[in-house]
Amino acid sequence: MPAKSAAQQKAAGAALAAKRGDIKKSELKGASKSMEKSMSERELDELASTKRKGKPEHVSKS
């Protein structure tokens, strides 16, 4: 599933880095923290690898 916004893609990238051990899990905040706990490395990789071009920075919660 591709990311719907640039913010979601960035959060997935941070969560993926923590899951792989590149950054400390304690450094995560907000969405990336919950993503790291609830998603598999494969799911995070799919979201993080989404291209940002043409994506809005944020998507409204509707």
C-alpha cells in the first residue's frame, strides 16, 4: 500500500530505521512510534519506499 502523504512516508521511514536498529526506538515520536510497534518491516518498507513527488504534505482525517 503506498503512502497517502509525504508525512506518512517520512514517519514510515523513521519507524523502519528504528526497527532495523539504525536509530534508537526512544528517538521516535507520534505516528512513527505507533507504526514501529504495529507494522512489520515489510509493511514499513512499502510505505517508506513510496515516491513523494505529487503527494500532499498532510492529508485531512476524513
